[in-house]
Amino acid sequence: MLNFAFSRPARRDLLIALVACAGLIVIFISIDFLEALFEFTREHEDWELDEFLATVPAAALVACWFAFRRWRESNGLNRRLSEALSELEALTQREREIQGELRQSHKMAALGQLAGGIAHEINNTLQPIFTLAELCSEQEDLTDKNRERMKQILSAAGRGREISQKTLMFAGSDENRSDENGGEPLDLSAALPEMMDFVTDATLSSVKLKSEVLVDTAPARISRTELTQVLTNLINNATDATEQKGTVTVSLNRATPAAVGAAGLGAGCSGMWSVTVSDDGVGMSDTVRERALDPFFSTKPPGVGTGLGLSVVRGIVEKNWGGKITVESEPGVGTTVRILIPDAPVTEGAQS
Amino acid sequence: MKKVLLVEDDEFGRYALRELLSDAAFDVAEADNGLAARRMLEGDTFDLVVTDIFMPDMDGIELIRLIRKTYPDVKILALSGGGAGFTPGYATDLASTIGANAALQKPVSNDELRAALDAIFRDEDGKS
């Protein structure tokens, strides 16, 4: 931790002034300066030295006053600098934490995708084993020995199904749920700007990013990791849509009853937060908009987009958060992705 | 005899389901992805499409949307083994949402499959 409570130049100036004063006093006393001066002035009254003598202490006082002012200003500046440095250190620390969370989020997303892909392959492989073994077991002329063998095949396949279901549960990012907040709701109004600062640094180039948080507090039972994953995906897409030269606006507000009703969430949802990510990019045709949230659908060139980003976002928002995601778009005007997230009391009610 | 179009990219899976459907007295035609299925739907009439969800070229979700738009009377049974990055049941829920008559998570037992097929055609018989 740096300490700038008292700067060296200010202390040095003050010391020099004090030492010079003390030195002059000693010299003046040792040579009977004042007496000699008195004599001298009496002898040269026509020189008007009295005024000069009166001016010297006044000038010394003014010089001391300026030295003191400089010392005080310098101290004030140092204090402000010290505060700014502490703030900067806190911000750097927070950025490091968010970077860690984002890394963890990417790691979990990658692991989840891998696990989901493996479970998918296992399930597809198990399906013909189940179907054919059961068809064989249903044969009436099967010997007891072969019936037992078929039973064993099915038991082994059953164990395989259990493993794949557990893998799928992992792929469903269960451990990314809101437990990571220690059971406490996440305040979106605080979390959103923090993450956006980071996402801005991490993803944007010449795109202008604006944020509008229109509520003082917005508690929701969602995980910070998943929120980061969702925002990163949406802002990346919006940035791509503006071809790196437009404006992307992220806003948070309480959802209007009309928006909640339009999303088909009317019953049991007394309060929801609305997070929108809007861009003024190329927009989408109705056909593209209709498929935008589908898995494997991408308008990006092969090898650039996986087509999984938005569908994973949809999975998180609708499955994990119990919310709703909708896409509004007009070609040439832009796109708005709206996420409705239940507020914390509603989620509690829904869980009970 | 009811005609079924079986759409599945996995060769073993396709074989097994064909066996089950044939045993259940369906007339089975096969396609290994959504595009092939679309071509077959254009040239023939089917009572039922049994489709996988994650397939190359044209996936089951797009196929279900196409069928609901173009062939509204065709019944749809969707089967999915899940997919990379999805919560369990996500693909089957999505398939149901966009218009599949039934959607099951693989691996599914023969009894469950037969029950789903019965339910699909029972609904149809009930309506007619």
C-alpha cells in the first residue's frame, strides 16, 4: 500500500525556510546586527532606511505565508491522491475478481458443453441397445438362458443411462445456480454495471456501449456467473450486428405488466425485472428472428459461430432462472433482446 | 397401415427404431437428416414423422417447424439424446413447444415409445 501523507518537496521547503530563519537570527545576534543597524541608520538618516527595515519582516512574513500555503495545498493533493489510489486498487481488485468469475464461467460453459455432447452420444448409442434388446426379450421362443442374457444387457444399458443422466445434469450447469451467492439474491442494479465495465474492456472495440439502470435495486435469485455468461453472449452478438461501429445499449428496469403478459408469464409473476440489450445494427429478417434462439442456428460464417450462444442463453434464462427471453428486430434498424427475470420474492413464492 | 417417416442420423438408432415401428405394423420410410426428410415429405404422404433433434444439415427443430407450417395434419414424435450445453429436457421441451405431438428423452424404453405412439393416434381417433 502506498503512503503519500506528507510529500518530500513540501517538507524540504519548510525545513529550508526554518533553518534559514534560525541561521539569520544567530548571525544577527552574534554580530550585534541590530545595534550596528541602528547606528548606521542614525548616521544615514537621509537614506530613509527605516522604511526598508519595516519592509524586510513584512516580506519575510509573506514568504512564510506562501511557504505554509504551498505545504497545505501539497498535503491536500497528497490526501486526494492517496484516496484515488486506494479507490483504484479496490477497482483493480474487483476487476480481477470479475475476470476470475468470467474465466470460471467460460470454463463451466466449456465443460458443460463437453459433458452435454458426451451425454448426447451415450444416449444415442444406448437407444438402439435398449430398443433391440427389449424387442429380443419380447420373443416368446427365447430360451431362459438367452432371456437372462438379454436382461443383463438391459441392466448394463440401464447403468449407462444413469451415468448419462448425471452427465446431462452437470451439462445443465446445476452447480452454476444461485447457490454461489450464498443463497442471497443478486442485486442486478449493482451487478449489471460492474459486469458491463468488464465486458466492455473484454469485448468491444469501437462500439459505443451505453447502460441505463432505471431502478435503485433489483434483487433476483440468479448466479453472477450465469449473468456474466448471458451478458457476454448478448453483447457479443449485438457488437457483431453493428459491425463494430454502432451503439449497444443495455438497460435494466422493472418489467411492465404488458411485457410480462406478452411473454406468457402473467400468472404467478407479480414482479419481474427487464434486462434489454439493444443495438442499432443490421437487424434480422422475420425468418432469422424466429430461429435466432434455436440450437445450432447461426448467421455467422462456418467456423466463426457455433450457433449455440443464444440457445444456451435461452436455456439459462428460461430453465435456470424461470424467466423469458424474446427477440425483437427490424432489418436495417436494429435488434432488441429482452430478458425477463423474476424478482427475488416471486422466486421464493414459486419455490414454496 | 399408417405410414411413418423415421428421421435419424445415427445408423444404429435408425435400424432399431425401424425394427420397433415395423413390428408395431407401421410402414416405415427413412431419412438421415432434415433435408432428406423434407424431400421425402414433398414426394409422399405420411401419417407420422418420428424425428431426432440434433442432426447435421437440417435439424429436428427446423423440420418440426416446417411440418407444422406445411403439413399441419402430420403427427410428430420427437426424440432427443440432449445436446452440448443444454439442460436436461431442453430439446424435448422446445420440440413440444413448437408443435411436436410428443417428445421423449433418449434412451427411451419400447413401452414408453409404444405408449407415446398410442397416445398420438388415440388423440387423432378421438378428434375424428
